[in-house]
Amino acid sequence: MNRTNLLLTLSSLTLLLVSGISPSLVVSATPSGSSASNWTGPMGDYPFNFDYSAQTQLSASNVGQIGLSWAFPIPAAPPTIKASGGLLSPQGDVVTPIIAGGVAYTITNFQLLIALDASNGKIVWTKDLSTLNAPNIAVGGIKGNITLPGHYHSLYYTSHIKSSTTPLIWVSCGTQCMEAFNANTGDLVASFDPGFGNPNPSYQHSLGNYGTNCLSNNPGAGFAHDWLVIDENSGTLVTGNGASEGTDSCRGMYVGFDITQTVVDNSAPKLLWRDFTIPPQDGSNPNWTISDIANMSHAWVYEPTNKTAIDLKAWATNNPASFHAFAYNDWLGPNGKQYAFNGTHSFAGSATGWGGAWALDPKTHTAYVATDQASPDANGTVRHGPDLWSDSVLSINTQTGNVNWAFQTTSHDLYDWDCSWGVILANATIAGQSQEVVIKGCKNGVFYEMNAQTGALIWAFTAPSIKASHYATQALWNDPANQTSMRVHDWPDYPSLQPYIQNPFAAGSIESNPAFDPTTNEAFVVTYNSPSSSCAGDVLPPQVKYPTSFSGPCHVKNTLKPPANAVNSTLWAIDAGTGKAVCSLNIADIGFRGGISVTNGMVVVPRSDGNIDFISESNCSKLNEIFIDGALVTNMAIGTDSKNNLRLIMPASGAVGSLALGFLGFPSQPGYLFALGLPASATQSVTTPSGTTQTVVNSSGIDTTTFYAVVAVAVIFILATGFLAARRGRKPAP
């Protein structure tokens, strides 16, 4: 194993604190057609999301020479950006950048959109969304500005929806708005409110929503941004609302907008359709789930006992009585009403998934999207039944909203095992034939491959490295055909009130984007163990005051401790044709969050302990390990700069150990954006105050780890505040 220590001298880091503006650099011509070969999106080659790069500059033979090309310090958040409490800090950046036309785009948690020259890290333009005065939006009562912190996991890029020479960068705001910017100049092109977050109760009740916290209609209570997919060929944007994880959760929905005129004159988009993911929350339609399944071409639920899928359409035809018992009055509460509706509000709900990226087939105008957990997520007392379609993957026509198929991965979820993170759409070779498939990992620790046209399960892989605790064993508690589990089992160790160990815990065993290599027909995923001590709480009034989050206080004092030294993460390579493991590697005794990438026979694994692993696809051996000394909680963007030099770019969102909840993200320090590359003479470049490039040569044979960790990182974090003051006085490039 060849370990590289990245050397930056103290003086070089000081020079990094101010980057020169390069207004002359403009994004080059956009890629033609629907190919993503010239730009990299939230999961690599969007809209298919392989997280795969076909580059050939970096290989197993020269990966030991990779080094730091440049670093760009993230400014400290200004005091005008106020955290909404809880885990969220306005500091830092946790987004996988977009690389297009030699420019890298990112957005900070304090609403600063940044475009950098990918060759040297110099600023092309910036846009401060907190002072933008954008029309058509009003966030947190402040018209046109976004002054609350975000927690972004993705940006979006379109190459031709406005014109063939005007690519757009799309921001889905953490507080309910959509904005599009000219990728060449940073000029605002479109801004609008999707509308489903309207806080007016009458409006929400007309949609069958009786939850009071959809995140998007309560900006001060949450920080998740809405996810979206843009079908450029039809001019359609598909997005959905978010939900809380408590008894105040809302009714999930997807909406489709025609945005062809919006990107011309910044007018409001035309609503094309609206789909709901769960029944009305007032219990007015107990037959909703039965009718919803009847209107789909295919519908499935995962059966964990034998790792198969139950065909709900066939079940309805072949055994209508037992199917009716399964699907009728789904989400039933103990008072006989769905969601325990009491005439004023509901006490359960579910909405869209988050993290990663949704996939799109532009040929058929089909979006492959995901949903979140059933809430309250650790107590099913107010939501008996399978709780369709929480924890699911759906195939939706972007033009009509018709749901082609749905696949639920965890029925009657009691663990917060939503289907977050990225969806992959790929052509896999199965039994010698090419087949379009959807590949998806969910927090239950299961890695799925489904037929893209029908949703039929091809295989389900559960890593043997995952050590499921007794009260989180799916085969015991989540069998959708077992009505006792679906209708009676109210929490993991029901009816006991004692604490229990849960693994996978609330953050799951897959908390990251997977990857797929079309040249080897292999899929890759990182799974992990992180046992936690949990217990049940009350969710029904009058035991708790409405609204509440999660499952309420424990019935007893929780003194149960998880086992020691049980946290670890494992990379798995899976044959996409069979679902069988090709190889695996324990990458660290830490949890894993973010994502991985594959390129030229290697898997790139950034880790929250500051290391980046380069691992062989063929046998999972480690080829190289680079220590960055910054927490890495997203996947890398792999692309080329304007000179066609390879760049691997990502943020280091705070110092190692500075993240709230450890590996789960939420940085409390500014951190920096950095690029790796293969310099001709093992050199690195940094940006000086005048905007020129200074070369720093690595000193071979000198172990600089201690110096870099103790001195250099402290400088970049502490002095970056001064950079912010200098930068905010400048205007963006025209």
C-alpha cells in the first residue's frame, strides 16, 4: 500500500486565503444530446447516476503519483445566516461538485453558490443567495432571499433547456424554492416556489394533508431541500416535498412542472400533474391503496424472509380476501381512522426520499425516484399496516405523472430505514442479455436490482458483514404477508418497554451513493455496522403534546450500551448479473456516509476520517491511500479542466472529528474544497492573492502528516474568516 501525504507549507496555506477572480473564464460549449460524457453531476454521469468516469489518465499503475492540485478555503458563514437549531450549522459544504466545461460548481450551507476554474481553483463567479432578492419566492418571511442554512446534497445542471449556449445550474433551496442560474455568468434565470409547501391549512387540507411539518411549509423546523429531476427533452421538472420524522409528518407528493417558459422569462411554471405517495391523512379514503395499486402496471413489496418480492397485482387477483386484509385501511390508527386522525390533524405520514440523485431515462421520459420512512419512524402505533408507499422506489412518467410501478423495500418500517441516496439506471448483462435495470441501496442494508420496465426484483444482496441485531431482523418483524407484524407490532421489541440494541440503526447500514461500472458489469456499495441503544416512547395524545418529533421520550431510563468496537464499514463489489459478491474489503472501523465512484478499474472511497482509498475493482485490494485531514462525507466529482487534465474534486467539510454525529456529516467548521490530479512533475498549485499560480514541490522522504494536521489545517480554518470579509466586498464576474 502506497500512502501519499499531501504537503502544503504554512506560507502556501496563507496564500490560499484569497483567490483571484477570473471573469474571462466561461463555460465551454455544452455536451450534445443526452450524453453526460463532458460533465459530471450529483452521481457522476447524470441522469443515469453510475458514479462512473470513463477517464483513462489515472490508472492502477500511476495512482501512487496522484497529489493535490489546488485547495480553495470555504469562507466562514456570515452572522446573517442563522442556524435553525438542532444539528444544523451554517458552516461548510457537503455537496459533490458539478464539473462542466472546465468549471467546478458548488454551494455552501450558508447559501453561497460558487463557480471555480477546475484547473487552479480560481473564482469564476459567486452568487450569494441570502442577498439575491429573487422574484417569486419568499423564504422564512423574507422575500427573495434565503437566510437560513441549507444542508445540500446535490446541485443540478441542464445543458440546453434554455438554449444550446446557455447551460443552467439549478439550486433546490433548503427552505422551499427553486432557482436556476446561467452557468456561464452566474446570472439568475429562474426562481419560483413549487407550491406544495403553502402553509395555508385550507390549501393543505384540500390536498388531503393534515400534517403540520412538511419541512418545506415550515422552514424554521427543518433543513432538507427538495429533490428533483429535470427532463430536458420534454421541458419538465419533477420534484417532491419533504416530511418530518415525527407525529407531525405530512402527506408526500410528487409534482411535475412545465418549465420551458419559466427559463425564458422567469415566470411561474405550469403545473402538469400531482401524484401522492400515501392516502389522504383525514382517513376519508380507506380504499386508496387498493385503487392506487390497481392503477399501476406493476406493484411489489419486498419479502425479507426469503429475499423475494411479492407481486401485489397477482395477489389481488389470486387471493382477493387476504389482499384486502393487507391493503384496506392501510395506515390505520388505533382509533379506527387512518393516521389516528382526530378531526384536526393526523399523527403519521411519509414523503419523498433525500440524498444522492434520482435517475432519468430521457428516451422514455421516465423518472426513478425514492421515498422516505413511515413516520413517526420508531413507533407504528398510529400507522398499522404495510404503510405503502414509504421506503419505496417508484417509476414515474415525467410528462403525465403516471406511476408505472412501485417497489416497497421495508413494510411497516419501525427503524427509519428510508430509501434515501442515489438511484442508478443502467444496462446490466444478465444471463448473456443486456437488460435495463434500477440499482438501489436502502438504509435497511439491502442492495437491490430491479427490472427498469416492471420493477420486478432481479436480486437482493444483504452483505454478510452486516450483523443485524435481534430487534432489527427484517425476517422477524417486517414480513408483509404476516398481518400480526403489519397490524399489531408497534415498535421493535413490542410489547416490552425496555431498551434494546438496534443494528442497522436509525441511519441504516447503507448511508451513501453506490456506483456501477458498465465495462465490468459490477455494482459497488459500502455497508456498515453501528449498533445503537434505543427504546420505545409514547406517540398518542394525551401522553405527548402535539406535535412531537421521532417517537417521544423513553418509558424507562435507557442505560443500555451498544457493544464495544462494533463499528466498521465494508466495500462490496457485486456481479450485476447474479447479485453475488465478487470481493470485499473492510475499509475502516468507522461508519460510512457519502458515496463512492468507479473509474478505470478502481473504486474511489472518501472517508470521514480524512482518508481517500483507491481500491482495485477486480480483487478489492488497496492500491493507494491519501490522507487529506478533513472530514469527507460525500462522493468525489471526477472530470477534466479546460486543459483536459484530470481533476478529482470534493469538499473537506471540517476537521476530522468535528462533525456532529461523527461520520454522519453536519460540519461545524468551514473546511475547504480541494482537487487531486496527476501533475507532470509531482507538483501542486495554489492560488495567490493576485490570482497567479504558485508551484509547491513535494519533498520526498519527509513525513509531513503531523505538521499538516496540527498547523496547516488550523490556519485554513481560523484565517478563512478573513477571506470571507475580502470576498464579500467584490461583485461576481459579469
